[in-house]
Amino acid sequence: MKSVIDLEIKTDMTAEQKLEQIAYPVENLQLMLSALTKMHLDHPLPGDELTALLNILHKQVLDIQRSIN
């Protein structure tokens, strides 16, 4: 399983095509955020793992933002 979903947005795509491209990345973000909120405080992630998760979330949000602008 890839942890980052690369979007393939081209300048000549219609709005519907762009929405199709971002549907799965948005779902993936929802699942990752859900998993983060369900984590127990007595089992914290090591700093590097938490940083990696936050970086993945940040990249996905930026990719989605770029694709719809």
C-alpha cells in the first residue's frame, strides 16, 4: 500500500475529471485522520512516525489544493 497518493491533474481536464482524481485522496485523508484521532494516549507514536504521518497528510492536502486551483 502506498502511503501517498499521487494526483495526475492536467490543465485540460474538466472539473468532473478533477473531482474524480481527488475522490480517493480525500477518502484516504479521512481514514488517516480517523485513525489518528482513535489512537490511545497510552500508546504514543515515536516522534519520527508521527512526523511522517503529518507530512503525508500535509502533502495530500497540498496536492488536492493544487489540483482544484
